[in-house]
Amino acid sequence: MQIMINEIKNWMKEAAELIKKEIAKNEMTVDTKNGRRDLVTNVDQKVQDFLIEQISAFDPDAKILAEENGRDHLTDFSGRVFIIDPIDGTLNFVLERENFCIMIGVYEQGQGKLGFIYNVMEDLLLWGGKEIGVFINEENLKAPDDLSLKDGLVGMNSSMYRKNSYNAQVMAEHSMGVRMSGCAGLELIGLLRGERSAYVSSLAPWDYAAGNAMLEAFGMKVSNINGRPLKFDGREHFIAATPKAYEKMMALVEEAKDEN
């Protein structure tokens, strides 16, 4: 496991340097996928190609699920699976040149083994899993306090908040405040560091896979919005929270169902 950890850290650092060089060149090409706010760049694709090349050389038998280039569907999660988001927060990457992450999750027999979330421009890497704990760069990160919803901040998808999906606005009113970074990786880092009590959004597997492996190490609650296990197949409404915040948020979700 230690060899694999060291390898993945090196890949992520090399991928980050690739991104920074592309930013400096200022020759990025940008396309849309499922709408004008759903962007993909040549850099996303270059980073993913690089990571897949490294994974395939390290473990030729591993399966790979990744956001770009037709690698976004996997039906067989047996053995070892690497789940990649080459640039999480592409809109931020394009418009801000910051507030984006590289994410890799490692799963074995369908269970989260390791997660890596790298805030590229801040040079901040969170990594770990249930067997080894969670680290921020090379410093051991202690589990955050079990904050209640009313005592913490909530990371949230802006569309869910605007539409009050599943009582999202009511969740916000019960919390200390809402934060919308536009990057799942940053929100998951915030939750792992105790800067959030919860995060609710509409996510694909590559958005949450890396975070899940670390959240489980801290005893956080993670599920889809209906309290069921995540499917790792397509986009779904995602919720992760401290146990206390999760209980309150799920009660508010049920209230929204009753009202409808």
C-alpha cells in the first residue's frame, strides 16, 4: 500500500505541474458538454490521459473510471478500481485559475481503500483511508468534532439551493451559513478539516469517490439524498455530514417529501 500511496502522490504532483504549465502558456481550448456551464478543456483531457498512463503502467489489471474521453461508465467494480477526476471545478479553473482540485479514489472489491484530493494552486493534498487515517500533506489530520447542523457551515450546490431541492434552503436556515465553492473537492476538504458540518450537491462518482474513502475513516455519514448507498453510476444527489448534522438533514429531506 505504501508503494501505491507514494506513486499516486507523485502522479498528482506531476499532473499539477502539467496544469500550471498549461495555465502559463494561456492557450487553453474550452468546450461544453451538457450545457454552457458544463465545461471541459484540453487540459482536463491531458491530465486524465497522463494519470491513466501512470495507473496502467503501475497496475495493468486495474479498472479505471474517469470523467472524460468516454471512460465515465463502469459496470464491474471487482478487483482494484481507480476513479479519477482530472480537474474538479473546471468552471473555476477556466474563469478563476484557482479553486480546483485533482482527485483520485482507489477502490477494492467495491470498497473505498484510499482517497487523494489535491488543491493544486494551494499545494494542499489530503489523502488517506480507513486503514491508515487521513493526512494533510504529511501531517496526520485528527477527526473533526461531530458538529450539529446548527453549529456548522454547509457546502451546497447553488442549483439545489435556488430551487430549494429537498429543503435545501431550510437546511441552510438551520445552519450557521452556506458556502458554494463550485468544487466538490474543496467542499470535501472543508468537511474533512472540520470547516463544514455537511455538504449536499448533485455529483458524479469521480466527484465523490476520493472524498468518500477519507470520510469513512472519520466516521462521517455519506449516502444519496434518500439515505441509500451511492450507486457509482451517473449523477445523483449526494449528502455527506457529521453524524449529528446528517440526522437533522435527513429529517428535513423527509419533511420535504411529506410536503410534496
